[in-house]
Amino acid sequence: MSARSISATLLLITGLSLSGCESLPTPFAPQAVSPKPPRTEPVITESTPTDPKPLPPQALPAATDLNWEPSLEAPLAQLEAQLTRQQEDGSSQLAINETLSNIAYLYDAELYLLFKDTLDYLPPRAQKHEVDVQNRWLDQRQQVMTQAFLVDQDGEIARYTAGQAFIAETRKRIEELEDLRRLIVIE
């Protein structure tokens, strides 16, 4: 490398760094380590409404409407009708069991929502009592389901029988909780 090309390279490097183009990569020059900017914590300020009048309900975003009460009645009715069709059409036991499993899941979800909502109306001591009752009932439901499963030797039929027992026990518990709610909730 001649003296002329070395000086041209140095001039180019110096020119690039002086012209604000130091971010261009130069494979033969050592990379400068730029110091990291100091870390700052976000500033949180309280917002004050600019308009003292509240927005009308239709102007609020959907996420602020917390009065949604999901109902599982429609999907349950749909799945129960599907189960009836599958049984009449002679669908495979596997397909029937899948539909029954979805029905059981929805009844269990309904029970959960009802139980959780019921607890909200009770004082702490009564809540603890109801949680204990619910836990004993869950164990009992598991036993009933296991006994129903063991009645039949065919695995798929046994699953169906256990699923029916699960649903029957869950529906009974839903009725018990609805009766309890009628006693404790003033509407």
C-alpha cells in the first residue's frame, strides 16, 4: 500500500467522522463504543378531565362497559341439539364424546361463574364455609364420575357414561347454588 493510498484512507476516515457520518461502518477502523444514554424512569402524571361532563354511554369504548354478563344458555342449547343429532345419525362414539365433553365444559363454566358470583355476596366467614362445601362437592363429583366410568368395559362408552354423570352432578350443584343465591341476594 502506497503512502498516497494510506493518506487518502486516513483523510476519508477523518472526513467521515467529522461530517457526522460516523455511523457508517468501516471494516478496517476500530468501532467506537458510544455511551448508553442515562436510563430515566417514566414520568407518571395524573390526568385531569378537560370536560367535566361525563361522556354518554354510547361514546365510551366497548372495553369500559363492564356490565357484560355472559350467558352460556345458547351455546349449551346448540351443543345439546348437536348431540341429539349425532346420536340419531349414528355418528361415531368419539364425535359424540367430544360434543358431550364440550357440554360438560360449559356446564362447569356456568357453575364456576355462579359460584364465584355467589361468594361475592357472602361475608368472609361464609365464603370460607362455601369454599369448603364446594371442595367436598368436587371430590364427590369425581367419585360419581369414576364409578360411572367403571360400569362399562368399553373405553368410549365408559367415557360417555362418565361425561353424563359429570353433567348430572354439575347441574344438581348449579340448582343448589341458585337456591342459595335466592336466599342471600336481594334484587
